[in-house]
Amino acid sequence: MGGDFYTFALSSQCLSFWRNSSAILPNIKWSKQSGLDFKKALLFMLISTFSFALMNVSVKYLSRIPTFQIVFFRCFGSFILATTFIYIKGIPILGHKRRLMLLRAVLGLTAMSLFFLSLKHLNVGTAVSLRYVAPIFAAIFAVFVLREKLKNIQWLFFLTAFAGVLVLKGFDGNINTTGLTLILTASVFSGMVYVVIRKIGVADHPAVVVNYFMFVGTVIGGLLAIAVWVQPIGYEWGFLLILGVFGFMGQIYMTKAFQIAKTNLVAPLKYIEVIFTISIGVLWFNEAYTVFSFIGLFMIISALVLNTLVKKN
């Protein structure tokens, strides 16, 4: 799978999550000829990416709240929803590949914490865009750990994406070294996560994999938040409580999109999240972007979209 680990890593946690469920979403009408419905998939991906964008800007809004406190609320909300689903479906909650799922949880928690922390130093749109270099690291790790092969042109796409990062760092005055270091390190850990998920494979239900992550995040995030706890006030309570819901709904609708349309058509739509996030950041936080900012962001996103299409074809 190599370069398109990103799509599958995020969706594999929940790709089968709601496959047999009709309680949350309306029933999907499949085409008799192809079994595909791209129009509905597009709608679901718009809902998914908008949900993730709302989660991102909510974290950005909570700049007064310590990172681990945000992590706790983000994980706790999804933990409750995932545990409820597992209980209703009668799925073994402990799973089989427990060590790998714990490793995935720790790596995922590290990546999430670093990403949330980077939002205190970067424009939200820039942070989300830079997070998308994760599939590059995933592809490189997969070459050595999973013995997967990359096409030569994929290396060109990866170099283009990194060149975009250099353009941002060199010409965008809004990017500081601390924020850039945090988000790139988060991407490295995300790349590790994708490889571990591939190692887990289909041995465990995606809901169980997600639940391990959310449980570890709830416990560790909660414990680390105690010493730095800041009492939320006003709207902060609402944003904290809704984090898990935004993340969970984003995963649900992304899963549905991948279920009803070809992956090579749906995967590039994930990058719509960047457009939504940048737009909300400009309107809400008055974030400013230079011409070089957009050039760098375009180089990153276009290279990764092309990588996804090449890999799928």
C-alpha cells in the first residue's frame, strides 16, 4: 500500500466500524452495475472533512487549555462511543494482538499530542497541511518494515512535498521552528502508526483498535492533565465536550464514503479538509497566508494527491 497509508490508516480504524449498522446513517443504495455511488461518497467526504476541520479549529480555539487536557476530552468522548458500539455488537473488547494495539495507541497518542501542541504555534491550516506529510514517512517505514515497494515516481512526489515544506519554512513568516518541529515529529509518529496498523491487519475489529487508542489517551491524557489542569470557562466547555463527537463523526462518514465508491476516487477527497480548515482559520482567527504560503501548501497537497492516484493505479 505504501504511499497511500494515510487514507487507509485513518479509515482502517473504522472502515468496517459501521458496515453492518443502519442506526447512525441512512441505508446506502448500491448501484446494480458497479456497486458504487460516487455522488453520495462525495457528500459523505464533505461531511467527514468538515467535521475534522471543525475539530481542528476547536482545538485551536482552546489555546488557553493545556494540550493533555484537550487530549483527555478528545479521547474520552470517542472512548465512550466506541465502547458502547463494541458492547452492543458483542465484540470481544480485549482483542487478539494486544501488544501491537497498545503500541499503536502509544504512538497515536504521541502523534495527536504533538499535533495539538503545534496548533499553539502555527496557523491551523498550515499545521493540518504539514500533517499530511505523514504518508511519506509511512511509505519509507513500510519499505523497511513491511518490505513494500515504491514506484520511482513516488519518490519524486515525496521530494516535491518536502520542497513545499522548505518553501513554507523559508518564506512564510508565520511558521516558527518550534511549530514546524512539532508537526513534522507528529507526522513521523503518524507514519509509524500506519505501519503498526498494517501489522495488526484484520486480526482485530477496527472498533477494538480504536478503543485501545481512545482508552490509553483517556488514561494518560487524564493523568498528565491533573498537574496542569485549567478550569474551562464559558464556551470552552462546549468545545471540549464536542471534540470527540466531531472526530467520531468524521471517521463514520469517511468510512461510509470508502464503502460505496472506489478508493482511488475517494482518497484524494480527504484533502478537502485542508481547504475547509484554512477557510475557517481565515474567517475565525483572522489567520493570514502569503503567496509563498499557498505555493508551499499547493506543492505538498498536490504531490500527495498525485502519489495516492499513482499508487492506486
